[in-house]
Amino acid sequence: MRSRGRAGSDAGAGSDAGARLRAEGLDAGSWSNGPGDRYPPHEHAYDKVLVCERGSIRFGLPDRGELVDLAEGDRLDLPAGTRHDAVVGPGGVTCLEAHVPAGTLGAVSTRPAGSW
């Protein structure tokens, strides 16, 4: 089951990732899923910044033929219109997610923990 809450400026309180996103001017909410939960391919009309706060998740980028694995602290930037799907790892996942206007992010980008 998916749980999602908009945490506003408290997103990621006590978390390095949340503080780093806020320092970039991003207002991230938090969501969680249980082990093995899946999202079918979909896209959004806004750019999205995702950071894995706990657990793990695999994102598929079917139009690019790529898989992106996120673990704690890893970040994925998805421009608007990027089709993606996801499968939650065996320990579940909690992610921070911020939406920004379409065109803000130049390209799909993955950044490992500690590099951003």
C-alpha cells in the first residue's frame, strides 16, 4: 500500500537529503511503499526530483531502455514527459519528491548519495 503525505517545509526533517533539497529551494513531500509494490509506465506534465530516503526502488525508463536503481541518498531528476515505471525493493521505500515547472530540468539525471 502506498502512503503519501505533503510535508511542506518539514519534508525530510532530520534528514540530510531533505535539508539539501530545501537548500536548493525545493519543497519536497514524502511517500512510502511496501516491498514489491509497482507503478506502471506513466509520465507527468511537471519536472520531478526524487530522492530515496530509506530502502530501495528501481525505476524503468522504457523509452530509453534503462533501469535506475535508487538506494538511500540517491537522486533521480526526471524532466516532464519522461515515461517511467517503478518496482519497490525488498525492504520497502520512502522517497522525497519535489515538483518543479516543466523545462526546469534539462535531462534525466541520476546522482549517487553524497555526490549532490
